[in-house]
Amino acid sequence: MRFDYFEPTTLDEASGLLREGKGARKPLAGGTDVVIQLRRRVIRTEGLVNLKRIPELGGWACVPGKGLRLGACTPMRDLETSAAVEGRFPSITEALRVVGSLQLRNIASVGGNLCNASPSADTAPPLVALEATARVHTPESRQETVPVENFFTGPGASVLGSGGLLLSVDVPEPAPRTGDAFERFTPRSAMDIAIASAAAAVTLDAAGERIEAVRIALGAVAPTPIRALKAEDLVRGKEPNPKRLEWAAAAAMEECRPIDDIRGTGAYRKELIRILVQRVLRQAVERARANGRTERS
Amino acid sequence: MSEDASRETAQPYHWIGRNVTKPDALEKALGATEYVGDMVVPGMLHAKILWAGTPHAVIRNIDTREAARAPGVAAVLTAADVPGTNRYGLAVLDQRALADDKVRSAGDALALVAAEDEEAAEEAVAKIKVDLEPLRPILTYKDALDPDGPPIHEGGNVFQHTTVRKGDLEQGIAESDVIVEDSYHTHRMDHVPMEPEAGLAYVDPSGVLNILVGTQYPYRDRRQIAPALDLPMNKVRVVQAPIGGGFGRKDDITAEIHVGLLALKTRRPVRLVYTREESLIANTKRHPMAMSFRTGARADGRLTFLDGDIYGDTGAGISLGAYVIKKAGIHATGPYDVPNIRVDTYTLYTNNLVSGAMRGFGVMQAAVAHESQMDQLAHKLGMSPLEFRIKNCLKPGLASSTGQLMNEGCGIEATLQRIKDYMNARDLRFKRSQAAS
Amino acid sequence: MAIRKGLGIGSMYYGIGYGFSRADIGSAEIEMAEDGTTTVYSGACDMGQGVMTVVTQVAAEELGIEPEQIRVVAADTGSTPDAGPTSGSRATFVQGVAVQNAARELREEILDMASRMLECPRENLDVHRGEVCEVGTDRPMVSVGKVAHQLHFHGRRAAAWGWHDNTTQDVDPETSQGDAYATYGWATQLAEVEVDTETGRVRLTKLVSATDAGKAINPVAVEGQIEGGAAMGLGYGLYEQHILENGVPRTASLAFYLVPTAMDVPDIECEIVEVPDPRGPFGAKGVAEPATIPTTPAILNAIYDAIGIRITETPITPERVFFAIQEAKSRGEFSDD
Amino acid sequence: MKQRYALRVNGGTRETEAEPHESLLDVLRENLRLTGSKKGCNEAECGSCTVLLDGRPVVSCLVLVPDAVDREIVTIEALAEDGEPHPVQRQMVEQGGVQCGYCTPGMIMSAYALLQENPDPTDEEIRFAISGNICRCTGYGKIVKAVRAAAEEMGNEGT
């Protein structure tokens, strides 16, 4: 494992270094995925471009009315321990709390978790469900905004390709009467990788009776994190009664395309999706109702 | 007996029963303890191993020329460089320090490198060229029992068959009012000592090969090392270094012979520290077992017979497997008085990773079967699983499956009683059987 | 969530030591220096479980000196006698007696010299807290250090060697009848589990371990063995599995080979049972393996108690339980309410 | 290519040469001979290498050396003061939280970091804080007890 190492302090410098590498150099944020993959020889590289000294990529803010904006290099633990994030976007906190270990989350960045583009990345489903967008610096040094939902292109692959950079992630302020939730399934209670995961964001109508808007995202059951669009259709505009949620979950189950691996068979992952989707919908609805009450009071 | 022994109680002793502080605990808490991987000796080389990574193959050729020329490399060794027998094994000498004729498991070591630093050693390992001719691997119990399957070692793949015979099985069956029959499968487990295996060897000025290693038994290590390296035993000294967990697996040879070989060859100190991945690939594991049990009892709740078969996958080496599986057989009844017994055990070679000693040593697997059988019988009889055990457990004057008469120190009833007291005190009850009391 | 709770017990017995006529010996040498400080040369490997501490306590008890005066040199073919392996839950049981024997012999030597120094009959003398005293009193007459000094002065090392043979006969090759082991360890555990019947995930929520230690020489160390053993048993039951595909390891990383974390292991309640065994030091026997073996069986039985389904294959992965529930449902043997 | 780095370790500055892709753990252990931090897996799955970086516990096996520059590094070796063990260290010994000792330094660093942030944690909070530190010997119970006892001891000192 010998390679060049760069510490650019500007975006253009970083872009240039990656461009010169012609795909043989890798950007490095927290490094927790990249370094492990290099050690396991899953990936090879000629050089690492450390992004942590680029000011634009750090920092985050969760301001009422303005949602959450986080620099790609923000350590996960910073967000995880934020009461503001937990209050506004509990699904994000729920996802952050289970990534690796606490000692890992002090290094690992949210951006890195996305860029690594693992189908089981814990932070992806909540961000997809919450309609988050990614600001991307293309290899041609253009800045573009991409929905996180469209950020992933395959296992380990994203719209960034080999020369792009993720700058930040923006989570819009949720509409009134919105609730969100994330749940993942693992055998262990800590330090594990999701066999399946699901997140939901639900907005209730003014009466608090019907689901006005809904987004459901699934992890570890397809080559990328995916939306469960048919499941969403089944509950949108409907009352969130248990039967209804069950139907939606059954639809979600059919929407996923999980593989068999040592952590679980595809058949089991589908069954888990059926359970997880019901659970996150239930929880999201509950939170939406609670949010509705606090907003009215 | 309701004393809480975890508190210090009045007793005739001064120091027995007291919580004397462990002498090694503070230095460990301070981070001062040096495990082998923490030790540095001037002039020390670092070792790396080329692992087979494939379960069964004929070794046609191992070309180390390029590796030997790599920067920083002091030695590259294969089986041809082993001065002694190249064999080790705790029960039979069926393991090779370095694979010679064949690869028998993915965890076989093919070649060793010693270099100035770990990275150089690693890079040299990557330059070794291996020419292997794959053989059909023996992977399942069925494969191993097939007399036409390719033998992994001379003498076939059924290494040992043991038999437990007691009483009259047919009579036991005839006397039974209930019989339960089931099959149990247990899996391969790794010890995962938090310290991956490591060893440090050097030849001292008097010509003695010193080996520091996290081991569970330096004397047996020495008995294994000396012949493998063709050294007189008094020229080998093995010292147990502080050890970061063993749980049975460091009962076996781990890094000892490899560091010894390299130190002898280079006449320099050599340290070998496994990565976690290597630790999981190499060295012994817990035996997977397949067990079929039939157990009977009379309507009054007395056990009548056990009829069972146990198949153990010891992998490509016996290590202590023959004892592990034999022990599973004689413990197949559990701690109960069973008058009529037939149990057969089979120790099977496969091309899987070698299994050996691990905390529980065969009884871990047997207990999965016998305790499940006990509960199944209790349920059929409508008895509390606890009362059923108390009724049948060994007591002074009763004999074990091997006819061993129990006398002092037979504590099973006391442990059952303690659990019964615990449940009664908290009003805990099994849902699917009668109350615990 | 559809959580069902269940209770289960697992019992076991375990032959302590090597058995099968394999050499099962312990030996140690004890030397008292001129100041009374003492070194035990003990071949037994300490794994951190505390056999050095056991050796210290046994030697202190028999010699009548303070543990602080004792240093243990362990497990070095260059300086310690062979004490057999630390395995088979045998270290305390076998090596404890060897140390006891060595300490007794040294104590005799000390009292013998003290008797001459004090001109007092040997049988009237005892050692207590590092002082030779008259039997039945704590009144110091001469320190063991002074006595040891005299022994050294006269060319006697103030040293003794102790040995213990725990080797048994092998069992009959046809019937396996015979005294297989010198003694047995005994344990029963009670497990409480929660089964999520929707996902099949099982959590161990309580574990009580009643383990016969014979005599707990160091209760905290015994508890350490019991708690650690049960945690390993829990790992075996629910989480850990070394998967090979075509003989090639697929779980060669702790990301895939799942060892229980602090959030997976519940508080383990230790019930130390003491049925003294005259063959062990002060009645003690090993507990390491007895503490591990019953956990998985107790969990299996608790799962049955919770959901009425018997799992017969380990590890008890959520997937295995899930499909077992589905099968039971299809047979009409399990209902959601 | 080896570069020179100045690392702020345990209250002092240590100069060392390393390749930029080397881990902080390797540099601490091999270059600075601070071997209290252990290498149990080298991929953030065991926690044996836990050190504090600017007061936060991190797995030093995944921190590349350049990322540790200009930051305050605290290792297990710095916890004792004037030969006096830190309460977490003392309680680990007294409560029986130490067996083989290999996970112990990392475990203590996680516990120490927790108590800096939360002087009176619940058992659940303790378990959460040490859930990235695998221990194979103790079953964790006595470690949790030790951390609680240390919290009490430190609380008493403070009042």
C-alpha cells in the first residue's frame, strides 16, 4: 500500500489533482471506507486526495425554517449529537447512531458514507426520504445539484464518477405535520452492517388524518438505495391505518431486488423490508402527528 | 446453601476466597504490558506468510526467486527449507509447518518471508508464484464418509470412530413411555482472541533458539518445535509472552515454528504478527458437528436410554479434534443418569479449516443436543424442565455414561436447585410447562 | 413489534482436565529469599483469567505469608517446571494442588529451621502473616524472612518443588466405560430471551449462571470467568459463525464475523455454587468451560418457551428463526396472537 | 515518500518520519513506541486502538498521520498522573474489568472520553459508549461496573 498523498486547500486544486490522476487517485474524506478498502485490497489507488482541509467542505448548520446544510466532510458524530438535528430530522440521527462505532463516527463523514455508495449505507435512506439534495463539483469544475435519490448509480458508484466531488448535502425544511423515521435490521445491536434498512418521511393533511405526502427509501436491498414508489402510491392520500401500511409494505417488498450474501438471503431481506417499512411508516406518522400538535399549540 | 460466595465470607482461610488483585491487571490498565506485537528487538526482521487460500490442491511448484530479490527481503522459505520433520500436531503429526506435497486447507501456509519491515515482507509475499493443481475438495460430512472420496491424508478421511456402550439399549427403548428424536447441527466458531497470533524468535549467543509467544503451553510447543526444526530440545526455549486471549486455540502451534524457522535461517530476531484476517483464516476453530439423538423416558420422568451419533468435522488436521469429538461422545448424555446408552462418534477429515480445542471442547456441541432433548422430553411428559433435570441429574452414588461413580464434588443438583431458588424468589415461570417449583 | 419472551435452562457437566490417560500434571517450585519474599516458578500460563493470582493465593495460604510478598514467574521452559497446558479448565484444579504441595513442603522446612532457631518443638509452631508464631496465637516469634535467611546461610535454598498428577486411565476402547476424568464441573444457566416474531431476531435479556466452583479461590476472578464464558456462549448461540464457501473463508473480518458487543450482552448474574471437591486445591475446580457450555442450550430452550418452536441448528440467526416461524405458521402451529 | 510530521502527543510535541498513508496507530506504536494502543483488527471493528483526538475517541487505525497533525492526541500512556492511575484505570483493576488486557487500553480510552463528556452516565450510556470496543474475556459486566465506580469516584473528588 504505497501511494501519493495530497492535501489541497481549494476545490479547484482538488479537482485538478483528481483530473491529473485520470481515475487512479481517490478523494479522501473521513477515510474510514477508503482506507479499509485499500487495506483489504478491494480497491487500488495511486494517490489519495485528502479533502478535509478545503474550507467549503466542512461545517454544517441546522437552522429552523432553513433545513439542514452539511459540508461533505462533516464528521458523523457532530450531527449525531446535535439536538437540533434530532428534533428536526430524527431519522438522520437514528441512522447516524448505528454507523460503525462511536470512535468511527468521530472520523467518518456523512459525505464519505454517501460517496462510498454502499447499498447498505445507513445515512442514505433517511436523506432520500427527506428529499435531500447533493451539491456536486463535476470533473469539469461545474457545480450541480443532484437529488440524493439520484446520486447513486450502482454498488460503489455515484454520479461523481472518478473526478467529481461531493460538496454538501442539503435537507430541506420539512413541511408542517411531517414526521420521519429510520430503522435498520442487524443481528447485533451495535457495530453491524444493515441486512436491510428503511426510512420514511410522512406529511399529514391539515386534519391530521390522511397522508398528504410520503417518501419511502430502502437500503441494502438493491444495487443502490431506492425509493419504494408503489408503496408510496398506496398510502398517499389515505388514512394510515394498519391494514393500509401493511399493503404498502407488501408493495415495497416487491419493489426491492436484494441479493443473497453471507449476511442474509434475498428472500429474507424482502421479508425484512415488509416489516421495516411498516415500522418506519408507523413511527413517521406518529411523529407527524406529534409535530402537528406542537405546531398547533 | 444460600451464601453468596461472591462476597467475602467468614471462613477458615486467610487468602482463599479473597478477591486478591491480579498482579498483572494494573500494568495492563496502564497500557504498559508488552504483548509480542509490541516488542521490538534490535535488528529485528518482520515475517509474513503466503497462505494457500484454496482448500485442496497438489503443489506443483512454488517459485520464490523474484520474492527473494525484492528490496528488504532477508529470507523466503518453503517446505524444502525446513531442516526438521516439518510436521506438527497435538495428537498426530498431520500438519505441516509449510505445505509440501499438497494444500489441504485454505489456512495452510505455503511460504514464509522475513524482511526489514512488514510492508516489504508483504510485497515480497505477493511476488511468490505458486503453481497448484486443484483437487476435488472434501467439504461435507457426506464427502468425508464416502469411501471413494480422495483421501486428504494417508489412511482415509474417517480418522476415528468411538463407541459408548452401557446397559441394554433395546431394553431401555422397550421401557420408554416417551421417545424424542431429533438432529442438531452446530457451526464453526472462531475464538477471536483480541490479540491476533504473534511470535518473536531469536537465537541467543549460546545458540539457543528463544521463542516468545502468546501460548497456552510452552512445554508442548517445545516438543513440537524442536523436531520440526531439527534442534535438540534443550536448544529451544519457549516463553509465554503476555497473551491477549486464547480460549483453546493458542493450545496449538501458532507462530512458533514459523518464527523459529526464519530466525534460524537469518540468524536475526524475527517477529511475526498476524493480521485479524490471517487470524480468522489460519489456526484452529471450533468443530462443526452433526448429531442425531434419540432419547427416552418413562412416564414417571426417569430417563431410559440415549441412542446417538455424532459427526465432527475436524478439517484438514486433527489437532485435538479426536479428543474433542470423543469427549462430545462421552458427554452426550449430559449430567444425567442414563442407564442404557449407544453413542458413536466419527472424527472426519475434510478440506475445511482445522478445528481444535476451544472453550467447551466438544461438550459445547453435545450440550446443544442433550439439553434440547431434555426439554423435548420434559414437554412430552408435561413436566417442568427444571424438575425433570433435578429428577434425572447425577447424584453421589450414581454413575456417568462411562460408568464413573459420582462421589464428592458432584454439584449438578446444587446448581439446578440454585436456579430453582432464583426462579421461585422472583416468581419466574416457564410459559410452556408446569411451574418451576 | 411482536415481542415474545421466554425462559429456558441449560445444564452441563464437563470433565475437568485432560482425561483419556493423557498426561495431566502440574508442578511448581517455590523459593523464599533471605528477606522472606517468595517466588513461585509456575509452569501454568495465565491467560488473564487469573491462574497467577490463584497460585499466589494458594501459596500465601499454605505458607502463611502475604500475597504481596509473592511473585510468580510463569510459563517459561527456561525457568519454570512443566505444568501442563492452560486448557480443559484444569489450571486451578491441577496446578493449584502442585503449588499447594510445594508450599507445604517449604513451610515444613521453614518450621523445621524455626524450631531449631527458637528451640521450640516443631509441632508448637505455625506461620501467620509472615511470622512464625506459637500454635493458636498470633504472637510473632521470628519472621519467616529470618528463618529463610538461616536456611540460605546453611546452604539450603529455602526452596521446594511440588508436583501433582491428575492423569486418569483411558476408557475402554469398545464401551468407553471407565473413570474418564478425575472430576467434573457442573453448571446450570437460566436464560431469558425476547423473540421478535416479525423479524426472527432473538435477544438475550437476562442470564443467570449457577456454576459449581468447588471453592471460589478468588470470587471476582470466578465471576469474570462466568460472565466472560456466558458472553462467549451467547456469541456462539446468536451471532458468531465462521462461514466457508467451498472451503474458502468468507467471514475473515470482524465486520462479518460478529462478536457480541457491550450492547448485546446483558448483565449476567453469577450464582457461585460451592460443592467442595477434595481433589482440588481447597476444594476448588475449574469453571472456564462450565461457564460457557450451557448458554446456547438455555437460549434454545428459552426460544422454545417463547414461541413454541424448536431450533436445532446454530447459530440461531434471525433468518433461521424467521423461516422456522413461517414454516410453523404454514403447518398451523404458530399464530401471531 | 517519507515526510516529517510533528505530532502533539500526550502534552508534548513529537517529531517523526512517516509515509502519509500510514495510520496514526502504526506511527504511535512503531515510531513513538507508544504501544499501549493495540492493533486488534486494523479496520475499526474492535476498538483496541482507541485514542483521543482533540478530546474525542477515535479508532487510530483509520486516522492517517497527516490528519493527526495540529490536533491534540491523547493515548492510554498519558492517563496516569505522576504514577497515579486514573480512576478508570484503578477501577478497571479493582472491579475485575481486566483479564487478558488486550482490549483494556482502548476500552479505558472510550470510558475516559465518556466521563469527560458525561460525568454521571447510566449503564445504558456506558454500554453505548463502549460498544465499539470488543472484549472477549469479561462479558463486559465488570467493565460497566468499573466505569460506574470511576464516575462515582471522580464525582466525589469534584465535590
